[in-house]
Amino acid sequence: MPANSKYLTKSPSQRFAKISAGILGGYIITALIHMCLPLWLPKSREVLITSIFTLFIVWCVLLIVPFLFKNGWKSWLLYAAVTALLYGVYYLGNQNNPFI
């Protein structure tokens, strides 16, 4: 059964914003989360080994989230804010131990 057309996004720019936020923004956030995990957890070697499996799962979840927004650019704004926050945490945490 096809989707009801009144629920589909009509604007190409909104469609592009949602798809690009899901793919690119979701991957950047997922990578930053997995880069921050060794800073937060004591056994960093095991975290890096299991991150191969969890990276794909988290990325799939973050790929779906922008489609829950009415405005795709708001999802980009949210993803940019989360990216800046996670990068700040990684940068400040990695200054103490640059060999992680």
C-alpha cells in the first residue's frame, strides 16, 4: 500500500536537508560519540573493538531521526549543535591524554 501523499515532503530542498542530515550528520555524530567513549570509559581497547558493530546501529537510528521533523533545516541545526558539543567534549578530554 503506497504512502498517503499528504504526509510526504513536497519541497526538494526539505527532502535534501532531511536526507543529507540523516546520512552525513548522523555519521559525524556517530563517529564523535565513538571517539568520546574511550575518554569516558576506563577500558578503551574493548570499546574501540566493539565500536565497529555499534557504529552502524547508532548511525541507522540517527539516519531516521531527521524524518521525524517537519523542517529538515531544523534537524541540521540540531545535528550541528550536537556535533559541536561532542567535538568540544572530545577536544577538551583529549588535551589531557593525546595518545588515546
